[in-house]
Amino acid sequence: MRNGFPHIVIAGAARTPVGIKCGTLSHSTAEDLAVIASEEAITRSGIDKNDIDAAIGANVYQFTAPDTQDIYFPRNVALRCGLKTETPALMVQRICGSGLQTVVNGFQQIALPEAVDDTNVALCFGAEVMSRAPRIMRSPRCSGTNFWEFREDGEIEDSMLASLNHDLANTTMMRTADEYGHKLGVTRDECDAFAVLSHQRARRANRESHLNGGDALQGMFAIDTIDLDDHPVHLARDECVRDTTVDTLQRLRGLTPHGLVSPGNASEISDGGATILLADRKRAEKLGLDTQFEIAGYGISGVEPRLMGRGPIPSIRQALQRAGIEQDDVDLWEINEAFAAQFLGVEKELGLDREKTNVNGGAIAIGHPLAATGTRLLVDLLFEMKRRSVKYGCASACIGGGQGIAVILRNTQVS
């Protein structure tokens, strides 16, 4: 252990391209995307599937698919990937931080003494198909005396729209970003300019991706699938990314009291999956797995719900403390762009260097498939750290309801 912090490594990592809402991946299930991401991560790692001790999955929008059973999500992914029947599976849910939470849970299971938990290798994955978030009829059971019958006067609810509200705090996700950004002096012009930058960086990364002969986005793999018209598609890029301008975005109406949030500077509703394979360093070395990147620290914090977007601030500070490093030691940042106003608030409060932050674009351009986002951030961060040969990187996300989560990676091959 280093300062009491265990040595746990990332032995494999992979993510799907992120599909735009009602786009190429919208006919998939979250389970499907988690399976292909996990299979890719396992293949890249070279691990024998019998050596995986636990599966930890995240999926926020349950019951999105008519052809699958989402309550069995992590267990089905483990079984479909060919893990041992004896390998247990766990579902975690921390809304926008769910993907990162799978890694935290995996880390904790591995770090526990063997007498408490004998996990040495954990498959951690998140997937979301937001395109299929259902409409729900809120009809109560027990029509008359029959438990299996429903009354027919229930209200129809859009499950996605309902989730974007936080009724207890009398706010919405976009209003929390608006309020936080306004509090930090963020302007609408800054929001739109940053949204354009996110798309520009993501477009450049797609052009320079390893799938196009470059060396960017090496965590992403291509998918051969079919589109909504049953035509074959070779998807080798993030589908949400577009060419836009500040002039175009400024013509969009502001949706919040201070006018900071518009459809053009908020994260894309999207579909995707990503997986991280964690292992105890000694076990990984024994199995011949990659041990270049370690989890150096993590943090999870609560913040005022009406300033939800501030969540990364205390969680990053907690993660830095656990890692035993200073903020200036971090070479690369992946801060989830739930909204431009929220990101810019975090950037201003922490004093982040934009040249080191979201260098390949963020969720405004790439998309924010909720449960997949945290693992996607870590996958992209890891491979960009390797590409640039830097020592420390941090991935963080704000979380609906007023929370934040952060994970710090260390490249052990850089002194």
C-alpha cells in the first residue's frame, strides 16, 4: 500500500462509440452495449474469464427495452460475457456518476481484506440507451380485489422528462446549472463559445482517431450494426458530434431564468456503453495483465441540490487528498459537461487549465449516456494519458440531486 492506499490497476478498458438519440444505437439494449464493451475490454486485457471475481454494472433508465429484463442487467451481462456462474453481479446507481461508481465499488471490493471479500479482479461497466426511456402509465394496482389488475385512470409520464426534475429541491437539472453558472459569473456567450469548442475538439479527435489511422480515442472500438432502416452500418465515431458555430447557437432560445442553458450548450441525450477491468496489482502481475495505470484516489461528496453542478469541486479535492497530490500535479482532466454553464462554473472555481481539460471534447459534443458516462470518461482519460505520457489524470462528474464524484489515475511508467 502507498500511504495506506492499495495498489489497484486498470487491466483493460474499452468503450463503444456514443450514439445520438434515436440514432444508430437506439435499437440496441443497454445490456447489448454493456456486453460488447465488456467483451472488448476483456479481449484487450488478455485475461481468462474464469479469473474475474465480480461484475459491477450501472444502468439508470431501467425498463428501457421491451426485449430484455433490465433488473437482471449486471447478472445478464456477466453471463453473456461467459463469466463463471459463481461470479456474483451487482447493480449500482448514482445517476450521472454511476459509471464512476462501478469503479469505486470494484476498487473497494478488491481493497477489502480477503477475510471480508476475496475479490481480486472486477469487471466494471455502465451502459445506457436513453433513446428508449419509456413512457409510463402510473396506474395503481388492485382494481377491485384483484392484485393483477390495474385501474385505467393512471396518468401518462415521460420517464426521461420526469427524471430531469428534482421535485424535493423544487428545481430542474438545467436550472441548477443556470443557477451555479450565474453565481460564478458565467455568461451565455461563454456557454455557447465553450459548446463550439467541445464540438471542435471532438471532431478533431474523431478525425485523428486510431480508427482513421491516427492515435486518438484508442479506447473506442467500432461497431458493425444496422440502422433503423435495417441498413448495415460500421459505426466508428461518436455520432452526436457536429459542425456548429457561435452564431448558430446564439439563435437558440435560453431555457432557464438567467438564459445560460439552451439546447445547443447542454449535453446530448445519447446511447453508449463502456467497461473498466480492475485488478489487484499482485494478482494482475501474476496473471500477466497490464499494470501501467493505477487508481490513485477517489472522492464522492454532496453539495446543495440547487447547485448540483458544483459537485466535482469537493469530490475532486477529496480525491486529491487521498492520492496525496496537489491540483497542479494533475496533467489531464475529464470533467463531464452536463451543461456548459455547469462546466464553466467548475472551471472557474477550480481555476482549471482549459488546454488540459476535455481535450478531445466532452458530453456537449460526445453525448451523456448517463450510466456509461463515468466509465467513458475514464477510458478516454486513460488512453489520452498514455498517448501524452503524463503521470496523473482526473475524471469527475456532477450528479443530479446534488452530488459529485471523482477518480484519479496514476501512470506508473512516468516518474
